[in-house]
Amino acid sequence: MSTVNEKFNGLGQELYTALPEDIADANKALARALGQIKNVFELTTSQLGEVAPTLETTKGLSLISSGGGLDQDVIDFYTVDLATGSGQNGELLLTDVIGTAAGWVHVDELNAEASRLKAINDLGEFDDLQAWPEPKEYDNAGNGMYTVLHYHWVSNAYYTPIVNPLVLDDEGNPTITPQWTLPSKITLTASKATTYSSRLGLSNAVCELVNNEIERIANAYPLQAGQSITSFTNMGNQMTKEKTNRAAAGIVPADTQTGTKTPVQGLVSNLHSIGQDTSLGGSAYVLEKLADTSIKGGQAVIAAMREGRNIQRLANAGIPSSLFATSSSKTTQQATLLTSTYTVDEAKADL
């Protein structure tokens, strides 16, 4: 006669006064197993009896059946290799893969940076860099350093070539020696007022003054300078993280199909379920940020996701809906899988 697994010994001791010890232990073990079924106390015996024969077990999966908890290499994989996302417990979010497209990290950081720059600009600290007073001329004495660079690169305003009519080129034209001259009357760049043999030479001279001015501002506002560095570091880290995660997921943007109907149709048909993922940095967040709400199509994407959430809420409240015709994209034929249930004799032998 089969005996109860020794792991259950003493489990049903509260019933020993009414039942034999092995029967009490077996009943308590069965009750504990049934207790793992969600809402088991709301099920009728007929419901349980109907579904029980269809349930699958871990037959043939000895490494799973033996229990014993998680192996250390499994724990390490999830906590070290996999938990590299920005979720609360290291969960990988969708925005850890394609967050930049939805403005994840960048919108907050750029808005914060804009506020910092505006506050400093309101104090007039950027005047030497960007001043562009009237009249707007390339050699205006009050032009800022950026203004000088604008005239230099956009209009080539400081090009002062030397034309020598006494020396002709191979085609009989006067030779031209290119040069660029920075006017001394521009106060903020007067220290670099001279002639340069290349366009880049003049530009580098002005950029040196620009760097000195930016360094002065950073030293005068160390808190804001540190915050700016942090903001741009965070944005850079976000893009690096996305690139790493896409590679880890086998996503190669260059190989992604474009202009095909199948991916678009797949997206459209799954908007209801996609919209139900309202988790931080999840599908609904990304699509809502990407949707162009200035056109009907973009608004329709958001509306479809909201519709899907409403349908789910109705279902959770026990209110069925028949808004859509049911359909199946799979065949009704069933595959032959490994046997996953025990016979009565096998179950007895496994006790």
C-alpha cells in the first residue's frame, strides 16, 4: 500500500483525533494544494471536477518537479544580467529600448536646461555671446561672438582677398591670395582682430574667446553648470542604454522593414491590448507620446487605446461587451504535445 510522502508528515496533526494520521496528512496536503487555486472558495465542486482532468502537471520535467527553490545562476541572471532597466526593481521598460523617440528623459532634462539658461540670460550673462544690436552690420562694434561667427560662416563677411594684377595665373587672370580679416572695431573680438590665411583660422580664434566666456559663466554659476552637465550626461546615458538594449534584444534598425502593410496592420489590430499597458514607460505611454494629435489619425490611435481600457474595465466589472466580431488567426487543429498528466497508478507511485 502506498504511503504519504514523508514531506507531509505531521501536516494534518490537528485532524489526528478524527482520522488516521496518514489520511489526515494527505487531506491537509490536498487542501494546501487546492488553496493555491485563485478564488477556489468561490468554485463549485462540479466546476472543479470538470476542469481538474484537463489540468497539466510537471510530468517528465524532473528538474522542475524536484523543487528546492531557484538555482543561484538563475538568481544571478535575473538580478545582474536582466535587471538592468530603469524600473523600480531594475525592470526593463519599453522606454529603455525606444524611449528617446517618445522624449523619455530628454524632455524633462531639456526643459530643465531651458529654465536654467533663461534665468541666466535674464541676468544679461549671455550678452557678450549673442549680442546683435542695431544696425545689424557685420562690423558693428557691439556684435556678440556668436554674431561674428554667424556673419563669418553664413555671409563670409570677413573675406578680404588680395588681388595681384601683376602676377597672372595659368589662364591669364590676376592671382588671388585668400585671406580673412576680423575688424578691430568689434569690441568683444578686438583681441583677435587680425588677418587669417584660412576661414577656419578666424573661426578658431573667435571660438577661443567663446570658450573663455563660457568658462567664466560656468565659474560664476557653479550650481547651474553642474546641473547642466548632469542633464546632458543623463541624456547621453539614455541613448547609450537604448543602443545596448536594442542590440541585446536583436533589434537592428537598419534591417527593420519599412513601407510594408503587415507591421502596420499588426499594430492597428493590437491597439486595444497595447493601450492596456499603462505601466511606467510602457506601450501606452510610448504610443501616446509618438501620436501626432494634430491629425485625426494620431487622435484615433489614442482613442483606440482608451477604448481598449474601457472594454477591460467593463469586463473586470462583470459587464460583457459585444462591440466586435470574434475572429481567430490560428487553425482550430491541435498539436500533439508530450503527455503532461499522470495516470492514477503513476500518481500513487509518485506519492
